[in-house]
Amino acid sequence: MTPYESQLQGRLAPASEEAVEAVLACIAAIRPDSTPPAITEDLIRARTIDSIGFVELLFVLEERSGRAVDLEATGAERLHTVSGLAEQFFGTRGGDDA
Amino acid sequence: MNVHEIRDLEDGFDDVPEAGVSPFVKLFSRWEHQPWRALDVNLETDRATWQRLPSGLRAELHVAICELGAGDVSVTRLLLPLIEHAPDESWRLYLATQLSDEARHAIFFGRYYDEILSGQAPSNVAVTNHQEFDDSAYKTDFAPLLARSVAAAGESAASWHYASTMYHLVTEGVLGVAILKIGRSLGRNPRLLPGLAEGVAAVFRDESRHITFGRRAAMAALAQGHGDTIAEAYVTGIQAAARVMVGPSRAEVPLVGLPAYQRAQQRRARLADAGERAMRQAQAIGLPVTRRVLQDAWNAARDKAVVDYAEHWGHEHSLADAAQETATRPVLSSIPTIRRAGATMSSAGFRRSAVDGTPDVEHWLAVAARTSWIPLEHARYDLPATQACAQLMVPRATLDALLVDGMPSALGSDGQPLLDAHDVFNVALDAGWRRAVPVVGFRSAMRWLAAPIDELVTRRQWQVSIAGPQPAEVSELLIAVPDPERHGGCYVDAHARRAGPSADGVERVRIAADETLRGRATVRGNHTPIRAPEIRRAVDDLLGADLRWAKVPLTLQRCSDAIERLGYTTCVSTSARIATRLSAEGFEVTTHRGWLMGALANAHSWIEVRDEDGCVKVVDPILVLLRRRLEALERTVGSTLSIRGIPAPELLADGLLVNRVLSTTASYDSDLAVDASGTGRFVVSNFRPTTEDHR
């Protein structure tokens, strides 16, 4: 059982689980000492990352997914959660399509 | 002359004679006009800073101070025979001044060793008991040679010139300058080690006189037929100097991996620099010996010292590679790539791209020389080095080079450096490295500054959400309520909260710690050019003051003078500066604070002033400096972003209110979010443009 299994179980389709795992892996990569976040937690309010870390995370996700996101049009707040990032970068919304 | 007036001068290396003036009298005159006091150099800040320096930097400085101290103690003791047997009275008089210089240097470095390196209380120990500098390679590998030559200085004119060459041209002209340059480089951040910076600058200036004397004396000797003697002394001397630069009698601190590579790189560069200096000096004097002979002598001595080191200590010297090849500038591709901790994702491409095309170490060091670091009293060293590397997109070796070069840091509990996030951000912007995270973020967040004015003043609607951290740090927050009405906009709170004045007079909305303030704002920009020449002059003066925008802690932003001394300014400090000036000139001025809305929102300050036409105009010069930053970055990265409007960035400060400014009733240096006690609090602000009309 992965550390996030309880969050993911029964809430995500398999493809979404992969997307969330990918986002979580990116967060772990840039903030290896941080506590794994809940998928709906605001990463900045929780101080998992700061504003520069947020840009860094988007940067990593863009490289990983090959997809760019218009930050202003999307609204940064939507991208402050793992589920929001998974949706924007990997095309599924965590929890919505379970 | 106050020692604080001393500037770091490297003049005096000129050998151009002045008609009708004895060069030695000229040197004497310079000495009379350039006094300083070794005992008056203030070392208090150095003492406080020393233990906060990275251990690698401390070790490097320790070696440099020891070599400088040992050298000055040695030359002080050995100068007397040169004075006594000088072949000319004017030379003797000048050399007498040099004796006092050398004593002053010995005392300064003795003080530094005792009070800073050894942590002793200030005392007169450095004056009464010369520090022996037992760690010195100079003491073991050069001083005996110099002592023998000086002891024979009275035997003949040739012997005197042999000793003088060894003393002035090699000890001071090659070795002394090389080590002083190390000390100057390591201690050049005047806010970190101001005492060392002052002392080294003063010593540098003194040494420039001494070396000039040595060159003059050597040229006189050449004219008198002592060329072979001087050439022999010089070749012998630079071989000993190369040996000191390697330091076979001093064990190196063992390092592995990137730190070892970086140290070898630095030492190789310093050694090559010293060697090149030796060659150039010989050429300048007209020494009858070819560059090839000198280069071979230098390299042979270097190689011998490296071999001796390995035999003595049982492991290779960090310069072992240099002994195997021509000293060439290392290429970045040979630096091992840094592996990000915890990089479990399949990100090989990412790691590789973080290095490919990265500016080299020399570029970063050149940038750092222009970057001002946040002063210690305002800095917060809490950004781990691994994160700093990730933000700068550089290998750890590059960051280590910056740290050794003086970028401030503190040691974390794990022994790893911690940096100030503002410093990392600012050096990234100064470097303009397109992949550095701050550069990516800045370019993304400030792209709108390239838009035409008409796009910046149209009516625009934004969704607003502001919330405190989770878990909550306090039970409730008071948020400065958006107040765009003054500029023809409106704000509607999603929950119809009512604002009221808080203790600081700012209209605030009270929200529970777990609540989010949500609302919709309509803002209108406007552009009403400034008329009064006094207002224009105030703006022009500020924009012409060679200041650049930087990310700076709010505590420092409130000190306009302090931040401007760094060459920086922000919206807070520009507001303070211009408001103070215009108020003094009789204008009606108010300062304001709110948000600069966008994907990456920032708190923002500006002023509003009643112009001579009776209209209140917005004066927001920081937009100009942000635009200059943006333009510089776009140029550096070779971007195709076109600056579509506002051909002259200065127009951004000409009565322009942009439709991204969300004002409040707070003044320029207020906290936008406070707790019940009035203490400023961290909040996360989000703004998203929307087309939903809520009016």
C-alpha cells in the first residue's frame, strides 16, 4: 500500500491515480523533506511549497507532461492542489470520475 | 585619514616615469598621502559573521590569512639589510617607509588571526607577540630562500639586486598579489567581512608602491648590467612561489565529488593567474629571459610540489590533474550532473536539461559580483542548498563556488548551507539564466508589462480569494478589504462581509482562520499624464538613480536608504522616497497599498499626488523598473516577446494606473493581513480574470 493509497482508493480511476502519483512524485522531487500532501490540500496554504516552489513545480510538471498551462487564465488557485494539477497537466480530475 | 576612506586601489603598477621627478621621491610622496591604521580597523562585524560563514569559506580564508601574515612577518624581519645596503640614498629613504608598511600589515593580519580566526578577545597580543602562522607554506617553502638572499645583500650591488628581486618582484609582485587576490575575492562582500575588506584594500595599495619600487630598482639594475643576476633571482624565486601556491607541506582537507572538483578548479585558476602574472611582470621589466623559460620553470616547480605532496601525505594533491595537462579552463560538461534528492520520477531528461546550456561558473561569479546580498540583519537563512540549486537550475558545484565567493549562508543542523531565498531569487534574475525558476516565474508574471497602454487601462474583472495558512497559526485574520471604488471600480464580497477600521486605521474584513475571503473585483485603469515639472523630476531622478527592482524583505523595504545602498528599490521604498520628496515640496500626497493581480500575485504600493491641474495622479515608478528587468531578461534569453506597446518604459510611471492594481485603504508599508494583535501575517492571495459581469 502506497502512502497515498487511502486517499486514492475508491476516488480515482486508474488513469487518475497515475496522474496523481505523478504529481506527488514531482512534489517529492522538489521538496523531498515535505510531508506528502492530501490531494485536495492547498499546497501553498499548507506551506508545502512557496510561490517560487509553485513555479518550480509547474516547470517540472510541464516537462513531465509535455503540456503547458496558461496560469492566469486557469487561475493559480486551481493549481494549488494535487488534484487540480493532475487535472490540468494529465487531463483527469482526481476524485471526480471515480 | 580615516581608514574607512581607504578605497581598494590597485593603482601604482604603472612604471611610467614622470619628467623631472625621481620615481622614488614620488613613491615617498604617495606613502605620505596614503596612511592607514591597522589597529583602528573595526573587526566587530567580522567577528560576528565568522562563525556563520560556510566551513569551506572559513578554511580558504584561514589559509589566505596565514599566508599573508607569514609573508608580512617575514618581509618585515628581512627588510632591514635591504635598507642598510641600498645603493642610493633616495632608495634608502623610500625603503624606510616600506618597513613601517610591512609592520602595519603584519599587525593587521596578526590581529585578524587572533581576533577572528582564533576567536580571542581584542588585545595588543598582535602588536607584542608576532603571530607565527604555523600553517603557512610560505614560511616553510619560501622564507628560508628569501632570508639567505637578503643576508647576502651587503656583499655587492649584484647581491643587493638579487635580494631585492626576490623580495619585491617575487614575494610581493607574484606571491603577495596572488594571495591578496584570494583574500580580496573571499572577503570582498563588505557586509560580511568589512574589516578584512578594508584591511586587504589598504594592504593592496601599499603593496602597489612596493612593487613599483621593485620594478624601478630592477630596471635600474638592468641598465647597470645586472640582467643575468636579476633573471637568475627571478627564475629561482618564481619556482619557489609556484611551490608555495601548491603548498606541499600543508595537508588539504579531504573532499570528494563535486566539492573536490570545484576546489581543484579554483586552485588551478589561481595558480594559472599567478603564473601569468609572473610572465607579464618579467616582460614589463624587460628581463633577459624568455617567456618559455619562465613558463617551464614555473610548471616544473609546480609539478615537483605536487609529486612531493603525494609522497609526503600519501594521496594526490587537488592540483594533480593540472600537473598532467596544460592549465585550461574546465568545461562544464565535465562536471558531474547533480542528482536531485528524491527524484524518483522518470526525469533523466529533466536532470540533463538542468545542466545543458547552463551558464558556467565564471558567469555566475561575475553576476554575483554585481548582486547585492540581503544584509545579515534582514536576511533569513532557511532555504536549503538543494532547493537553491533546484531554483537556480545549477549544479551544486556552481552554488558552492558562489558560497566560497561570498554569497551569504548559514550552516544548517545537517552541516549543509542554508541561504536567503531573496538572495537566490535576485542572483537568478541578475544572471538571466532562462531556466532558473525565478526567471521563469518573473517572465510569466510580468509579461503583461509588454502590453500597450490601452490594454492596461480597460475595465477588467477578477475573482478574488485570500486565505491564511493551513494549519492555522492564529484564530482569525483581518484582511485589508479591496477598495477599487476610488478609481471607478467596485468590489463585491461573496458573503457580504462588512469591513471596519482596524487599529491601524485600515478598513479590514475579519475572517476565521479556516475561512477564505472571496469576492469579485472590477477595476479600471486610467492614464492621465503628469503635468507638474516637480513631480516629473522626482520620478525622473528616481528612475535615473541606477537602482533596480529586487525581491527584498519587507523590513528592509521600509528602510529606503539601506535598500538603495544595495542598488535596489521596491514599490515600498520608491513610494516612500517620492512621497517624502513631493510632500516636502508642498504637494498633497497619499500612499497606498494593495495587490498587483495576476497569476502570481504580489502586494504592491504606489503613491497618488494632486497635480497642478487639480487632478489626483497615480505615480507608480516601480512598474518602470519591473519592465526594465523584463526587457533585460527577454534580451538575455533571446525571447521573441515583443514589447507591443509603451515604447518608452518611463510612460508606465506617467500617471498610469493599471487594471491589475487592486487598491485597499492601507498605506504603502502596511501589512495587508494582520492578526488580532496587529502583527503582519502570511496569506495566500489568488486572482483570476473573469468575464462574468457582476455589476
